[in-house]
Amino acid sequence: MDIVVCVKQVPDTNEVKIDPEEGTLIREGVPSIINPEDKNGIEEALKLKEEFGGTVTVLSMGPPQAEKALKEALAMGADEAILLSDKAFAGSDTLATSYILSCAIEQLDDFDMIFCGRQAIDGDTAQVGSQIAENLGIPQVTYVEDVKVEDNTVEVKRRLEDGYSVLETSLPVLLTVLGEVNEPRYPSIKGIVDAHSGETEVKKWGANKLGDVDQSKFGLSGSPTQVHDTFVPTHEKKAEILSGTPEEKAHKLIDKLKEEKVVSK
Amino acid sequence: MDFELTDQQKMIKKVVSDFAEKEVEPIAAEIDETCEFPYENVEKMGEAHMLGIPVPQEYGGAGADTLSYAITVEELSKACGTHGIICSAHTSLACDPLVKYGTKEQKEKYLKPLAKGELLGAYALTEPNAGTDAASQKTTAKLDGDEYVLNGNKIFITNAGAADVFIVFAMTDKSKGTRGISGFIVEADTPGFTLGKKEDKMGINASDTRELIFDDCRVPKENLLGEEGKGFKIAMGTLDGGRIGVAAQALGIAQRALDETVQYVKEREQFNRAISKFQNTQFKIAEMETKIQAARSLVYQAAFAKDQGGSFSKEAAMAKYYASDVAMEVTREAIQLHGGYGYMKEYPIERLFRDAKITEIYEGTTEVQKMVIGGSLLR
Ligand SMILES: Cc1cc2nc3c(=O)[nH]c(=O)nc-3n(C[C@H](O)[C@H](O)[C@H](O)COP(=O)(O)OP(=O)(O)OC[C@H]3O[C@@H](n4cnc5c(N)ncnc54)[C@H](O)[C@@H]3O)c2cc1C
Ligand SMILES: Cc1cc2nc3c(=O)[nH]c(=O)nc-3n(C[C@H](O)[C@H](O)[C@H](O)COP(=O)(O)OP(=O)(O)OC[C@H]3O[C@@H](n4cnc5c(N)ncnc54)[C@H](O)[C@@H]3O)c2cc1C
């Protein structure tokens, strides 16, 4: 069972403070962590490896500092870690990010499964996993909370809003997992030592490692998303007392509701 | 000179701190009450390689430095002093002498599984009448054929009820005084070796402290640790390392007491303002913080010195003496700043206070540390 896990390094939102003036996240000095659900992805991959043998390769696109997240993944027990880092990747939105990750996965030897987290706690779009599966033309199941592999099929429990469904699919497959899927192990101290002593290593891939692909789909040029504004929604409570006879009040209320587009004309 | 932790040390600190927060903190108050040894967590610590941190990888350890080990004990002790000493006694007092004096076979048979956390270790020097005066050992070991026969009692042995392997000291030749003491590796299930009942203590309640009773306990000759007659030197050298662990335990306890206090004084209001607004509170907090940082410097320095290969007895003694003193003072002042609430079991402060006291006693009392420090200057 050869498994790829996509991990994103994210700011530890428990430690993030919001700039009260700008309404933006203060990222400076905030420790970075592996996106929590990606840790669940790593754990699930390691468990399957322990059961069926094979390898676990961890992949991340990000700035050079993201190497730290990959070292942690190695310390958890991943066999290989690749950091995709290049100026050409800068400014990638989710479409470009998943394209780059897909290109990298195609450079790897065969794989049986890909794990992603359901969503990253900073970007929060939950798009990257699905887009990778589409790019690679393989089946995908999102919101996975339980995985069972037998022969060449996978049975997964997929969380729905009001229950769950059980699905069966063939390999290879991409799964995006929820925190409920398992309890990630702690990186071992020996693993941490190995990752820092050169015993295990984070490979660094630039754009030139991704083969003959359409580089205009990387970075800003490959990112159709336009961010016009970011803001923290304010919750204002306003109360207005309508006056008049009951009939007048009813008319005023209808007008207000139309004005606020709560009801249509 | 660089006071920054390395990336490796930072990651180890973060992982242990996460572990302490998620696995240790939730049970700390409970096991203080029930006195139950935290078997499950000790197993998890073994899996994460937290029980052989400074042991070289070839002997099953993590192969990290002594500072990483000290940081680990510190982080564990922030949540629970018991977890701190379980890790420390196992690592410093059982694994370390095997690294230093164990034969190839002993390392293979005992050190490897100990360092991987598959087995738990303990260290037995103290006897009813040999405490500070550790040289007056009454336990004897007589060679009989291929075995040493041990007779006598050890008391106050940390990890005793949970340990698989004990490093035990005994007199092989009374006429030679300290040069007649030898070290042995004794397996828990050796016939003739039994445990007394669990001691009822003031603090570190869940650490399983017991008497060891040796009654014609036959230990194979191969389990002699180091040379015959070198036991006292091994015992003392081992305690030098252990003191770094105890100092780190004291440091963790003190830091936690301060962290709790900083939070509390900002929330507690008297005379219509937070008690943190009183200058006395601010001064107390300043004293606590400064002393803790000073203690940390001594502890980290001692850990660093151990890895340099030379003597580090004085550094370890200073670290333990000062850090344990700071732990007592800080926990006492922390209760004071919590007022009556600090005296209640609902808050963790009174447990920290009870746990702090032991750091002034075991692995050489504060007086012993002063003897070591003074002795090194006045030699
Ligand atoms: C509107 C918008 C504009 C953006 N603009 C920019 C920009 O200008 N510059 C910029 O640098 N970034 C930008 N980003 C962030 C960038 O798009 C994200 O890093 C990336 O697309 C991941 O999206 P997400 O955080 O929503 O992840 P999700 O889709 O929520 O993540 C799901 C899973 O996909 C995997 N995954 C996600 N990202 C990575 C990764 N980088 N490496 C490996 N695996 C991964 C993980 O397994 C993760 O759990 C933008 C994001 C948005 C939403
Ligand atoms: C919870 C706990 C766990 C322990 N774990 C272990 C363990 O795992 N292994 C082990 O071998 N032992 C262990 N011990 C024993 C511990 O190391 C001893 O208790 C300690 O060394 C003190 O010895 P003592 O209790 O006999 O006190 P004593 O030696 O009787 O000391 C009493 C007082 O006299 C002072 N004193 C003694 N001699 C002098 C002197 N020459 N000059 C000045 N003052 C002096 C001491 O400092 C102390 O204040 C443990 C003890 C406790 C309480």
C-alpha cells in the first residue's frame, strides 16, 4: 500500500490574534503547525502501512519554513517527505495549489491512496483535496470518518449533516478525512532526532522537478481567484420600534422586510 | 554563546508539551487523589520514545542530548510532578548507569528494552540506616557459584511497584568500606526479591514508592554492573545525572505555579480591582519569574555540561539545590497570591506545593548538594 499524504502548514489558530484595527490575522510570531486534519491523514496512512506494508510519502507546497511541518511528519513515521517550494508557486490559489500538488504526485511512483485533510484551518475552502482527485482522474470521497481496506477495495464511512453513508470504492482513491477518523500519534523523540540529524530528509522540489507541465497554471497566473476584501463580519444589534395602528405597523414591517431583501416584492 | 534552543530541541519541547497538555494534565489531579500509577501514559511515553531520550540510538534510545531530556522532564512536571520523576528515575537512574557501565550483553538484554520504554527501571541505594550516609550499606551480596546472593532491605524506591529492572547496590566486601560496594541488575521477578507496600506520601502520590526486600535473592553473576567494588562510584556518578532530572522536575513545578498565578491575579478582584494591580503582587511575580529563569539557566547549563564529557557534579548539584529551593518558594508564594482558593484542592497550586518539597530531598538532600558544591571549591 503506497500512500501519499498532502499536508499544509498553517498558523496555530489557538495562538492567532486579530488586529483590532485592520481586522486581519496577526501572523507574526504565531507558531506554525501541521493542519490538524492533515495529521489525521498521516495517522491513517501510517496505520494502513503498518497493516499492509508499503510506504507513506508526505507532500507539502509552501514556503521554505514548511520544512518544519514535514520534519514532524517524518518524526511521526512517514518514509519520505517532499517540500514543493518555488517562487513560481507564490500566490497560488486553491486551483493552482491543487494543480501543483497533482503534478508532483504524477512524478511519484504508483500510489494506491491519497489522503488530504478535509479542510485547512486558515484557508478553509476544502477545495484542494477534491481538485487533486479531479486533476488525477481518480475517485474521491470527502468527509471520511472511518476507513477499511480489503483486497483492492476501500470501505469508507462518509459523514453527512444528519447521519453518515457507507461507500465502497476501488483503488486508487483520494480521501479527505475528518478529525474523528483517528487519534494521531505523537511524533517520536527518536524520529525528531533523525529528522534533524540527516538520518531522514525532506526533499526539496522546485518547479523544474514537475516535468513538462503548463507552468502558467502555477502561482498568480494560474489563480483565477480575486480577493477584493477581507474583513471580520460585525454583529450589530439594532432594534427599531414601529409605531402606529396595528395596520400601519404591519405595512411598515412589510416595507422594511422588502428593503432588507428578507422577502421579495 | 547562544541561548536559543536548537530546532530539534524546540520540536521536542513542543511535542512533550502537547503530550503533557493532552494526556497528563487531564489525569494529574485524579492520580494525585487515587495514588494510581499512570501505566497507560507511561506506555504512551515509551511509544513516543520519551523514556530513553539521551540514550544513544544503538542502545534503543532516541539519541538526543541531555538538555532535550531535561526539557522533557520540565514539560511533564508542569502538568504532573509524578510523571516527571517516573521519566527521570527511569532515564537517569536506570538507563544511564547501563549506558556507562553495562556490558554489551547487559545493554542488549536490559538497556535496549528500557530505552525503548518496553521495560521500566528503578534505582535502589537508600536503606533504613543509609540515607544521606549512603556508604553505610547493610544489604549484602555474596558470590556463591555463578550467582550473587542478595540479602537486605532498600527503602523509598521510586517506580518500585511498576519497574521490571532494578539497579541495586550492596556490600560485596564489608572490610573495604565504600570500595566494597557493588552494583547489580535485578529483575523484578527474581525469586527472593519482594516488594513492601506502597508508601503513603505527601506528594508525587502516583509515583510508586516502596521498600525492596531481598531474602536469599540469587542474581546471576553476569548481572554485576561494572566491576566488583566500584558500586559506590557508580551510584554517586549516577546520582549526578539524576540531579539534573530532579532539578528539571522542580523547574517545571515552579513554572506551572507561576503560570497559574499570573492568570489568577489578573482575574481575581479585591477592592474593586484585579489583585495584579497591587504593587506587592507585581513584585512577587517579578521575583518568581527572575528566580525561575535563573534556575532554568542552571539546569540547562548542567545538562549541557553533562554532554561535554567532563565532571558535571558541581553544576548538577547547583542546579538541583537552586531549582528545588525556587520550586518551594514559588509554590509557597503562589498559594499566598491565590489566598484561600490556593489552599483548596480545586486549584492545582496546593498539589504543586506538595510535589515541590520532594525535590529538596531525594537524590541527595539540599545539604548534600551544598556539600558537593562547597567541597568542589574547598578541596
Ligand atoms: C480566496 C483565496 C485567495 C488566496 N490567495 C493566495 C495568494 O494570493 N497567495 C498565497 O500564497 N496563498 C493564497 N491563498 C491560499 C492558498 O490558496 C492555499 O494555501 C491553498 O490553496 C490551500 O487552500 P485551503 O487553505 O483552503 O486548503 P483546503 O482546500 O481547505 O485544504 C484541504 C486539504 O488539502 C491539502 N492541502 C491544502 N493546501 C496544501 C498545500 N499547500 N500543500 C499540501 N497539501 C495541501 C491538505 O491536505 C488540506 O487538509 C488563497 C486562498 C484563498 C481561499
Ligand atoms: C519519595 C521518595 C522517593 C525516593 N526514591 C529513591 C529511589 O528511587 N532510590 C533511592 O535509592 N532512594 C530514594 N529515596 C531516598 C532519598 O534519596 C533519601 O530519603 C535521601 O537521600 C535522604 O536520606 P534519609 O531519608 O535517610 O535522610 P537522612 O539522611 O536521615 O537526613 C535527615 C536530615 O539530616 C541531614 N543530614 C544528614 N547528614 C548530614 C550531614 N552530614 N551534614 C548535614 N546535614 C546532614 C539531611 O540533609 C536531612 O536534612 C527516595 C525518598 C523519597 C522520600
